[in-house]
Amino acid sequence: MSAKWSIFKTGAICLVCFFCSMAVVAQNDSEYEERIEQYQKDWSKLIPRYTKVQYAGSMGLFSLGTGWVYGKNNQWETDLMFGYIPKYSTEHGKLCITLKENFTPWDLIIGQKGFSFQPLSCGIYVNSVIDDDFWVSEPGKYPNAYYTFSTKIRFNFFVGQRIAFKIPKAKRDWAKSLALFYEISSNELYIVSAANNHYLKPSNYLHLSLGIKIQWF
């Protein structure tokens, strides 16, 4: 009797250990799947969500770039733009790079056809010309403090508006939505000049730019 009880007890203990080990494995698998899901989710945030094409705006005559949306109701955007400056009176054309932060607090639906209006778009962007003729620190060939600003980097501020069209899901072959926008911008150098030279007109320190945003997903 004691031998049978011993066998039964040993078997019961083995079964308990087996189910406990299976529970641990299942928990580990669940934690692993959660980690992988979070890992993939975090990396997916690095995928650009849209493409922008812009005309003027102190970032080249034309500029092309991509960007990311985030925040509450996707109100924040970060653009990475590359622009082209024709040679004009210089020997050659130039490229420039721009990092731009946008904020659009409101998105107002217009009718039932997928149109919306963003009455305010504002932000700041910094751009730099990719050319050795421009510099961040004053070159030694100039007298000390001859230039008090960098010719290579500009900080710009803008306000504007947008109108967007959300493509119906049944017709989304290549994009989620399209938006047209305009912006009025200036930079820190122009603002200082306007403050110190009252004869300057708004057209001398404010610039108009136009663009299109293609939201992929």
C-alpha cells in the first residue's frame, strides 16, 4: 500500500512539475511575443509617412523630402527636405538641406467628400547650404567680428494653411491623402534687419512658398 501511494505521489508531483513548466514556457513565449511586437512597433515609427514637394521658402527654389507624423491626432510633423538653388549670379547651383518641425492644431472636416481644412500650420526650420563658399564660423581672412552671423545656417519661422483630401479606402491604390499648402516665412536675419531698418517692406523680409504633401499611410 505504501509502495502504491509512493508511486502515486511521485506521479502527481511529476504532473504538477510538468504543468508548471508548461505554464512557465507559455508565459515566456507570451513575454517574448510582446517584446517582439513592441520592437517591431518601435521600428515601424521610423518609416517615413509622407512626401512633400515645396516651391520657395528659403530652402531652395524647389525642395523635395519626406517626414513623420506623431502626437495627439497626428498634429506634429518632422520634415527632412533637400532643395536646389539655381546658380543665378554665381558660378554653379547649390544644394541645401532642411530640418523642419510643423504643428497643425486643427483639422476641420468640409462636407462628406473627404475634404478638410487646416486653418493654421506653423513651425520652425533650420536649413544649411551644402557648399564650401558658406561657413558657420567666420573665416580667418575677415577681421574679427566682421560678420556677426553664419552664412551657412539659417533659422526660419513660418505660418500657413492647408486644404487636404482623404482618398476613400476603396480607391487608395498608392496614397492615403493629398494636401495643398502655402506658408509665409522669414528667418532670424531678416527679422533683425526689419527691426533695424524701418524702410523695409514686408515683401523684403517675408516669403511665400507653395507645396503639396502626399500622405502614404
